[in-house]
Amino acid sequence: MGRVVVEFMPKPEILDPQGQAVLGALPRLGFTGFTSVRQGKRFELEVDGEVTDQVLASAREAATTLLSNPVIEDVVAVVAGEGAR
Amino acid sequence: MRVGVVTFPGSLDDRDAARAVRLAGGEAFALWHADADLHGVDAVVLPGGFSYGDYLRCGAIARFAPVMGPLVDAARGGLPVLGICNGFQLLCEAHLLPGALIRNDHRRFVCRDQPLAIERTDTPWTRGYAPGERIVVPLKNGEGGYVADERTLDELEGEGRVVARYLDDNPNGSYRAIAGVSNAAGNVVGLMPHPEHASEPGFGPDVRSGTDGLDGLRFFTSILDGLVRV
């Protein structure tokens, strides 16, 4: 079984309220020194068999049509994933 | 003169939207997300709610519902479409309107009577308002922050496509306090606040807001007047 990992980040010019909430919580727990947090998303898509170029191409298309909104998010990775689960 | 109101799994305000259409004197026609047919309606309202649980992103899954195929084509062809709240998010996801709606900057759900200025009044949904008119309608959202890149925002402002803007304080961090926008032609309008909840005596914003609580009704009389005229 193969796996494709797709990752997104909010575009730099778009406000990231979730990242800001996390940034606010870090020092309360003693994690000081972090000056910015941006929160992205990771999807793991599984296929029967190998991750071929065709599978990757299909994942790339899915990444920009459904999985992400190109208005607010950048796709930062569409790669054959490691087996970790 | 039939105004279709689409129900998706998780729609919340479809009944109120249909009721507002009837209160305005029109016939509301129930459209179903899984039915790829607009049944000849003269206009469509995409209602508020949490379609598909707002999973992935608000409106992201509903945007691919069967009804959206003919709806997107018809909207590009000039059919009047009003997206309210989740409907606005859906229109942005479907790329019928520019920009996107993200989580409120203060990260809390907001529910209140909201003053707005109606800025674009040559759309089929807003022709009953005076340019710059102040109205008060309910606003209720968790992800109502309107965002777009600077170029898009400048374009919207330059072309007069900002339909409504928040007055007083900005309730959700929307860029340039934008509450609603339209496509270039003006037939497609998206709006975060809820005019359908301000269309029936006694059930709209409190009279202490300085209005009669019916400020939203003209979205629906506007569309009916326009359809009659055509």
C-alpha cells in the first residue's frame, strides 16, 4: 500500500487565527522564545500498490481543487509518504 | 416568480430564507443539494448553516454537490444568486466570488445585531436600498473573516463591488470591514450577515437598535421587483 502526503500552509498575507492562539498558549506553558506560529494541514492519501507518477499527478490535482483553497493556502508538499502511521 | 432555496446536509437557515421570500411576496421553491436541476427558478438563495459539517473548509465540500453544476453555469449566465453566511463561503469556494472567509480574528463565535452600510445598490438583491444606507441585521458566524490579497481588494473597491461593509466596529477581522461582495455583473452577491433574519415584525433585531427590525426584507423585495420588471 502506498501513501501520498499532501501539506498546506496558509498564505503569508492571510491572517492565521489558529496559529496566533497557539502562539499565545506557548509562553503560558513555559515555551518562551517562539515569535511566530503558523498552522498548516497535512493529508495522507492511500492507494493500493505503488505511488506512481500518475498517482502523484492525481494527488496534485486533488490538492488544488478540493483539499486546499488556493485563495488562502499554498500547497507546500505533495510527496510519496513514509510508512509511519 | 420562483426563488429557489437550496438545502444542503447541515443547512440551517433554509427555512428562514424561504420564509423571507414569502414575506416579500414571492414563491419559495425548495432545491435539494443532490438534485442537479434548478427546476426553472428565477433566482437562487444559498442559505446559512454548516453544510457538510463545515469539514475541510466552510463550503468546500458543498461546492461540489450535484446542484452546484447547473447553479455555477446559470450564475455565470446571469441568474441572480444570493449566498448568505455559509452560502457566501460556498460562492467563494466555487470561485463565483473572489476571496475567502476564514476564522474570526478574535477566534470566538459572534452573534449580534450588526450595523452595515449597503454600498452597491445596482444588484438585483440590493436595488431597494439607497447607496450608503445604514441597516441593522443579525450577524452570526465563527468563520466570517473576509480575506483576499491586496490586489483583489483594490479591484473590488475600484469596481464598486463591495456590496456591504460593517459599520462601527469590525466584528470578525474582515479585511477592509467587507461584509459582502458581488461579481462584476452584480447578479451574484455574497453576504456574511443575515437579512433573512430581519424580515418579519417582532423577530428581527431589537427595536433598541434604532430600526424596525425589518432592514433585511428589501433583499427579497428587491429580487422580486426586479423579476416582475423583467
